[in-house]
Amino acid sequence: MITAIVLYNLPDTIGLEECRAHFISIAPDFLKAPGFVRKQFICQKDGSVAGGVYMWESQVAAEAFYNGPWRDGILARYGNDPTIQYFETVALTDKATGIAGALD
């Protein structure tokens, strides 16, 4: 499993509440992405930076997603290119599912 942390700057015209409303409206679309597992949508309280913490089945799946229409949408909507960091997910604790420890 791969965790990707994605961040981009928001223009002054988009604040925390506008960001929240947009993220809620697009959240279901991520379920269609090949290799997608989970996303936490994030936004700084001052509305200056937003992004997500994603979990993917592989880095190949993540990179395919980020290098497609998604990136074009980020550039068009926010006017800047996101920063993306990839991490190997070595363990997980998830209270909702009760999973704690190694990923199988």
C-alpha cells in the first residue's frame, strides 16, 4: 500500500467553506479510480492550502491518477501544480474497521 500526501495552494477566492463544499461534491468520484483505497480531504483552517492524504494499492496506480485529468483539474481550478509525496504504508490503525497492525 502507498500513502500519498498531496498539497496545493488555494487562491484567495476559495476559503475553508468553499473548499469543504467542493470536496463533498467530488468525493464519490474517487471511488471510480483504479487502485484507489481511501482519501482524507484536507484544508488548512485559514483556507490557504488544501489537498488530500490518499491510500493506493500501488504507486503505479497513484501516479497514473495524478498524471491524468486530475492534475489538469487542479491546475485549472487552483492555478498551481500540486506537490505529491509518496510513502510506503507499513502499518495501519483504523478504528472504524478495527484494523490495527500490518496490512495484508
